[in-house]
Amino acid sequence: MRLSDKEVLERLDGLDLPQSIKEALQAGLQGAGVSEKQLEEIIAQVAADYEHSRVEPCEAVGVVAAQSIGEPGTQMTMRTFHYAGVAEINVTLGLPRLIEIVDARKIPSTPTMTIRLNQDYAHDRDLAREVAWAIESSSILHLGSIATDLAEMNVIIELNPGAMEQRKITSTEVAERLKEETGLSVDQKENVLVMAPEESSYRELLQLVEKIKRISLKGVEGIKRVVIRKEGDEYVLYTEGSSLKKVMQFDGVDPTRIKTNNINEIGEVLGIEAARNAIINEATDTLREQGLSVDVRHIMLVADIMTVDGEVKQIGRHGVSGEKASVLARAAFEVTVNHILDAAIRGDVDDLKGVTENVIVGQPIRLGTGDVTLVASKR
Amino acid sequence: MTVPKRIGKIRFGLISPQEFRKMSVVKIITADTYDDDGFPIEMGLMDPRLGVIDPGLRCRSCGGRPGECPGHFGHIDLIAPVIHVGFAKLIRKVLRAICRDCSRLMLKENEKNMYLEQIQTLERLGQMTDDVVNKVFSEARKNKNCPYCGAPQQEIKFERPLSYIEEGHKLTPSDIRDRFEKIPDDDIQVMGMNPATARPEWLILTVLPVPPVTMRPSITLESGQRSEDDLTHKLVDIIRINQRFQENREAGAPQLIIEDLWELLQYHITTFLDNTVSGVPPARHRSGRPLKTLSQRLKGKEGRFRGSLSGKRVNFSARTVISPDPNLSINEVGVPMDVAMELSVPMLANARNKEQIKTFVRRGPDRHPGVNYVTRPDQRRIKVTDKNCEEVAEQIDIGWGVDRQLADGDIVLFNRQPSLHRMSIMSHRVKVMPYKTFRLNPAVCPPYNADFDGDEMNMHVPQKEEARAEAEILMRVQENILSPRFGGPIIGGIHDYVTGSFLLTHGTKPIDRQGVMELLKKFEVSELPAPAGVTDKKPYWTGKQVFSLILPRGLDLNFKADFCYNCDVCKGEDCENDAFVVIRDGQLLKGTIDAEAVGAFKGKITDRIIKEFSPSVASEFLDRMTRLALRGIMYAGFSFGIDDEDIPKEAAEQIDDTTRTAREKVQQLIEAYNAGELEPLPGRTLDETLEMRIMQTLGKARDTAGKIAGRYLGLDNSGVVMAVSGARGSMLNLTQMAACVGQQSVRGERIKRGYAGRTLPHFRRGDLGAEAHGFVESSYKDGLNPTEFFFHAIGGREGLVDTAIRTSQSGYLQRRLVNALQDLEVKYDGTVRETRGMIVQFQYGEDGVDASRRDYASTDNVLRIIKNVLKKESA
């Protein structure tokens, strides 16, 4: 007697197996027409194999994970820059990037975003370009030229109407922005703006020029460049610089498919679970790009220890290692003397539960075979 | 058996002056060490009550001999209190937070309670209290008047390194101590201190501990002169100043002198505790070398914590150079006789092994396997010598212990640094061998990352039954074939093993009976398979048949070999290049065995065997494979010489053509650039675009040259065999040797630096051509011209620098990762927790699957099970 797919599904539903295995079973049994006996045999075998694959209790998974990520580090390249995906944008890769992820830096050395657009925008090159112009931060150099007049002691900005048209900004708006940012008055004659520093000194003048150059007149601050690329049948924007929160709100941007490599930003905007996933994804991508295979479980564990208490913490002295419970473990890692002095005034007690502490006092560590105790059953 | 004692906890705290005086064995008053006869002076720095270091003497405090007596602390009574440098910042914070009159913490009662509660909650949860405590200090400091006695507060300025200035007057340590003494216990708790273990006034020293002599031993030089430890020198300084201070004060010296001496005393005690305080000139030895004082002893890699406490030294270990021996099993290690006779395994005589042990003892220490020491039941150890061995052997009885020399079959741990992963230490079975090196099967090189260019490895002999059991069950090489990093085999064929398997199994070359016998010489094969055919009335076999003999029955496997050309349409089993491997029931039907099948890190066959059969079957397979592969390579014959890099004349001409056209194309690009006709790539400047285009052109030229060379170098070329089978090297290496080395680069760009506008003085300024920026047109075989050679050296140097930096960076990354994660453990409920019991993962890896056994829980495995069950039914 063959079971219908529905009956099979019902039987599978109640199993105590991970989702991935259940899905595999479902896919494999779809329309296969198994008998009940066969199904039971399959389930029994799958369950037995799953049981065999489980980690053993007391396994030192932390050390294994650390070694599995650290060991390939020796094989990675130091070449900081590499072109990932787009030839136009440089991204830090290899060992420096891995270190950056683990360090939980506030801002990565090369922040980038991958922006995907809404259905209405994604297939239209012009619309995509419009979004790109809107996002890209425009400085005065994008819109025209800047010069100084030493005789009059003022700054002359000549705006290019074509460029302004492209970036959808008018000279009046530019003048407004400059006024706002510098607090100085702006003399506007058509497309020529003239500004003078408060104090008419040569130094002030040059400083003003530098300041004007830095002002973001339009677009999102920090996004220095936007590149459009066609991927499959949709246009995708790649940016140099990252500002997740602001970019998400733009018209045309699909906020569910936007990506940034700034993990902290993800943590702030989308929450700690998203940050954890970002760490996993970034680390996996970095390792894969180098042609190194590392099981996700190891990376997950690193991501989890970095994010357990709700904020992204560094692997190292200012994060996970610096907040350990044991004084001896902290002292044996870095800044030895300070940890001991602080422990003394607080009157800390070291419970000697971790690895380093027990190595220091010279007794078996409580991990792996060292954590097993025998229990005799009463006859 | 006694239950081993376990240290449960360690409590940290400050020591109070009273307590310290109580535990001190002697008050030190003289700055001298030894008298003229070389005996320690009483109440001097080497007082015999502080412990002993000279052999033959006994400690006057505990009666122990050197080595037994741990040493005892003495003390120096300081004439005036002195600040402890380590706490300078804390003292500043406390001073600013308490009232200068009534010494109470300047916070309101309810605030204190609130903060105290927060601190206690955090402590209960095992978390850091720093943030709350800092808040307490900063809040308390804000008060201009004491909320209790109303006294107006003055700002206290802190000057590095150790001065506290209030209203322009320097506060003396005595003043500070007086204030601190009055702080009530409750307030101390709010400041994050524990009044029982650390009262604030103890931050200011009135009595200085004198460490026992055992931790500052003096060395007797060859000349008979004594050289004292750095700490002793420092203590001498302290006592001298202390005395002078006392004399001056008693003599009623002027305030100025007293203050100077006080400061000097402070300086010496500061440097005694820490000689690297910024703002304090480090105390120096007569030779000008800075002294190594207390905190320097603890700090850093070679310091007490990392160097001595976390890194222990061991006995029963050996280290020597390693060399290969393919005849050993992967589970074995060849141990030199000299090492085997030095190292030992303890054995306890019992009724069953008494006689056997006697025979060991009778052999003495010089005839392997003998005995080096015996232990009588009363724990006295007797050295076995050639002379007394017979006599001792007679005495052996139940309860005696012997240290038997290392012999064949013993389990030892084998290790190569850097120990980057757990496969860097594995256990092997001993095989005692002549000569002086450790021998190992080259197949286990990958996990150790070892080669034989002079590498040394360490061996450790477990001394206890438990240790041996763990080593044998968990650490054996065969148990570590699968790497937990990616769940694949990390042990497998390398170099000649791969070449040998390739040569043996590629195609269907006939091998006659004699050849087959030659190949199978080392195997116990009782029956040959049916011959593949007959030529000249002689039966012949194929290499595939021979290889099948070492495969376990019941193995079914299909995969693409490493040298698969990745054709557009894979023909699968009908592959005409013999690159698709088909194994049915342990018979290699089609395909060639190369790195993909048996190599380290790939090894599809090894992988399947270990998962479908067992680690022992896999290790057996690897042993046989390594032997057969070497027979295979010897049978076929294999060598690589300079003439293997020869390419025919027409090939060389074609290559010349390619490079010439490439150079011309570069020239065209440059002309286009100069004429302003070059289109910039989006988002790139014109210069960058030009560079990229040139790099592209030259890169393509090298590839084309390689392809041309490759066309003329076929599988009859040893280099190609090695590259294609994955044994060693790549086609790129061959290309560089035979055809064209290609563009040299620094940081991914062409070589630009050197002189202004040019790389070398014999190029024109601004020359952008191929030769001027490091394109090496020659092959290694032809030789490089001087400029090419120079550019090649530049490119090569970058590689060297890169490696040097990478090792240090990745080493530190590894250390940090291990330190952060080392305490994590899977508990019996499947959660991953750290020492406090905080849950890091509710289920390890979200599915509770061990990474090295992940294949059992994979989709593929599920589908295979379904297929097998359904097949069984239909059959």
C-alpha cells in the first residue's frame, strides 16, 4: 500500500529532527510513493544517522571553532584591496577583513552597500540612475569649480548647470545649503556664488575653501560614490560608504534587500539578531572568497559569543576576553597587572571553572574528558 | 587511592599592614646581604629565615632543604607611608569622592543605597561593576559641599606620576591615609571595594613585603663573585633610603630634606613595584640596563602568567628532526633507538606481569627494551645499571614499579609547532628504529603542516593509564582523518603518492604478470583478479584492476577527477579523458585516481570509506594506498629535469609572436592615451583605466603563451603529470618555467617606484611600456635579463614581506579567538555555555550536529537512505 504525499507529510511533521533534514526527507519522498513499512525504515535510518552526527556532550566546541577559523588565517592573503563583484569599488578582503569583523570595528575600513530596488525601479535604467543620483552625496566639486580671489579675499564658486540638472539641484539650493553649513552670507549671481570668510586673512580663506569642499550639498552624507550595475535583469546599486538608515528610506529602494558590510550599523538599525547574521555572512563570504571552506557552525559560535548580551562585542581585550568571569583568565590574556590590581580592590573570587585558570593552578581542566564524572547506579 | 584535592576558589584582596606583620618571618633592617665569609647576614636581605637557596643549608623557618622550602616573606617597616603606584588612579578617584573633613562618600543616603543595590545585582550576575562604580565617583565629585558635614570641598589636582595637589599644597601620603582611614565601611562598598579584603588606607603602604630569597636567588659567577637579583638590588636601595630618612628625621633635619627623602623613598618603592611607569625614570642597573622588577616579571609573553603559569614544561618528551618513511603506517611513528632508551613508561608489577618485568630489568638500561629505574614499594627509586640489573631483577615483586624503556607498540603523542589546530597533536604507535630522526608516513604531513627540509617535532610519552586510553581512543591519527573544520579528510596522499596513483590508474595500459607481482609485492593478495585480456598469449591486467585490490568491497562512488577539463558538456561515465571516476562494489571501473580521489584535503575515496566503513578501514586503505602508489611510480618510472621544460622551436616562435603583439598593443594603448582617445571606464580615472587595460593585455599574453606551451607539453611530460594530477605545482608554474614569467606586481599594480618618473635609470621618463614596468617576457628556463631579474626580485620581496606580516597577524587573531571561546562547552542538555553557565547557543550550531560528522545529517545522506530503502524493495 502506497502512502499519499499528505500522509507522509503528516508522519514527518511529528519527528524530532532538524528542519533541514525534514525538508530533505520531504523533497526525497515527494511523489516517491513509499509504503508505510518503507517510510518507517527510512525514518529509522535517518534518525539513527542524525543521532550519530550529534555533538557529544562536554565537547570543547569553542576551541574547535576558534582553531577552525584561526588556522586558515595563515593561508589567507594580505592583499587588502580586491574587487569584489564590481570592478569600480574597492573592498577590504582576506585576513584584514576577517580581523576587522572579529574586532567589531565601529566603521569598517571600506564601507560599502549593495542596494536593490523596488520592482518598479529595478528594471528601468533611468529610474535606477535617478535613485543613484539622489543617494550619492554631491560636493561642490561635483557641481562646478571653486576658486579664490586673493585681491578681493573671497571664494568664487562657478556652478555647472548641466551637472546641477543631472543631480536635480538648483543654484539657489546650493547657496542655501552653503549658508546653512558655514553660517556666512552667499552672494548669488545666476550660477556664480561668492563667499567671503569672516576674517579676511589668507589662512581663513583657504580654510573656507576646504570646508566648502567637504560640505555634502545633496544626497546621503558618507556615500561617496554610487555605481550602477546590471545583474540578471535588474539594476543594482553599489555604493562606497554606508548609511543604512538613511538609504532605506529612499523612494525606489527595496529596504528588505539592502545590504551593508558595516556590522555595527546593522546592529543599530535592525537589531542584534541581524548583526549576528551579518557577522556570519560577512565572515563566510570572506573565507569563501579566499577558497577556504569552514563549517558555518564554527562561524555561528563566534557570532553568537560576540552578540550574546545584546550588543556587538569584540573578540579580544575590550570585549569578550576582557569581560570573562575569571581574574586569572583575564590576567593571562592581556594587561596582566591591571586585572590583578582591580581584582584585589574588588575582592574578586575566581571560581576556577575555565580552562586557563585550571592550567595555572595545575589541575585538570573542566572540559571534554576532564568534565566527565562517573555515577554508579545503586543495585 | 586518595581522592585528588582540588582547589575550589581563589580570593583576591589587599593585604593589611597588621596581617602582613603577622605573616612576616623577619623584619629586615640592614641593606647588606652576605658577610665576608659568604654567610647570609641576619635581618639582612638574605636572612636565612626567608628561605634557602644554597645547597646544604636548611631553612631557619621551616627546616626545609632548597627545593622543599617555598620561601617565607619578611618585611620592612617604612618610616613614612608611601603610595602604591598601581593604585594611583584609584586613590585620586577616592580622594575626590570623599569629604575632606569627615571622609564620607559625598552622595545622599538614598543614592548610596541605589548604587549599592546595582552593584550587588551585577555581582550576583557575575558581571562587570565598572560602569556603576565610575558613575558613583563622578557623581560624588560633583558636590561642592559635603552633604553630611557641609564642609566646602576643594578641587584636587593630580600631577603625574604621583602628586595630589589641593589648594596648591601637595597632599602627603600620610594626609591621604588619614582621610582614608575614616571612610565608613558602608561607603567603601558603594565605591566598589570590599571593606573586608580591601580598605582604602591599605592602598598606601606603611610596611613593605620583602619577597623570599627563593624568588630572587643570587647567582655565583665563575669568579666566585656573587651577583644579586634585580629585586634584591631594589630592596637594598629602599632600605638605605629608609634608614637615611629615619636618621634625618630623628636628627630633626629641615623639612626640605625630609621631603626630598620621602620622594626618593617613593621613587624606589614605585620602581620596585613597576619600573615602566610613565613619568618615572626607570631604575637602572650599573650597566645601564633597566631593572626587571615585580610587574615586569608578571607581564607579557615571557612573564609569569603567559610564560610560566600557562606554559608548563614537561618531562618524558623528545625532540628531533623528522624524515619520511612510506613503509610506516599512518598510525605509527619511527622513534630513534637513542630516544627510546631514554624515555620510559611506568609499569607496576603484579602477579601476571612479574616475570615479564623481571626479564626487562635483567636486560639493564643498555639493552633495549630494558629498564632505567625501579621503584620499591616504599617509593625509593633505584637506578638500574649494567652491574646491578641481575640483582635488582631478583628482588622485583608485586608492588614494585619499573620505568620500562619505550618499545614498539607504545602510544605517544606527536606534535609540531605551531599547534594551530587539534590535529597538530596526534597520538602514534611507536616503532623503534635505527638512526637519529623521527620517521613518519608523508601522508600525515598535511595535518602537522610538516615537510622534511629540517623540521623538528616533539614527542611526549603519556605516563598514566587514563592518559594512554584517551590518547588511543581520541587522538589517534586515524580518528583525526576528518577535519572538524570542514568535515573532509585532511590526511591523504601528497606529491609522489598522487603521481603514483595517477600513473598507475590512468588509461588502460597493460601490465603483465611480472609487473603486477612487482606492484603487489608488499601486499597480502592471495588471488589475482581475472586478467583484463591476453596479448601474445600472455595475460595482462590494468592498473585500475590493481588499484581495485586495495579498495574495500561494497564501495560505490562516482565523481570527477581533479584533472577533469571541465568540458562544457560533461559526458560523465563516457569521459574520453578518463577523468570521471566510477567505482562499483570496490572495483575501479573508469577514471583516474588523482588528488581528488586520495589527496589530502580532497580525498573523495578516503572520505567515503571513513564514513561508510570506519576509521580503521580508512587508515588501512591509506596505508595500502601509499605503498601501492610508490610501487606504481617506481614501476612507471618518474623524473623531472631541465629538459622537461624544453618546448619545440615553433612553440617558442609562437610565444615570441604573442609577447610581441602584446607589447605592440600596449604601445597602441599608450598612444591612444596620449592622444586623449582612451575612453575611461566608469568610476575610474584615465590613468587607472590605462593601467588596467595594460595589465589585462599583458596578463592575457602570459596566458596565451602558457596555452601554447601547454599544447606542446602533454601527459608524457612529468611536470604536466604533476600539475594535472594535483600532486605538486600548477600549469602556471610550468608556463613560467617554459614559456613566459609574466607581469611582476607590487600591491596588485605594475611596478612603479624607483626613480622620478621611471623604474630604472635606463628607461625614458614617463615610459609606460611593458618592459619599463616589470613585464618579464623570458621564461625561467631561458633566463631573465638584468632588468627583468630586478623586477622579479621586487615582486618576490613583496611575497616574503607579506608572509612575514601575515604569520604574526593571524597568530594574534588565533590567540584572541581561542582565548574568547576556550571555555565554551556543549552541556548534556545540548546547550553551549560558558563558565558562568550563560547560554551562548540553545543548540550547538542550531541543529546540534558535529561539524566533522555533518555528512550524516546532510540532504545527500537522507536522499541516499531513501534510494537504498526503495531499491531494496524493488529488488
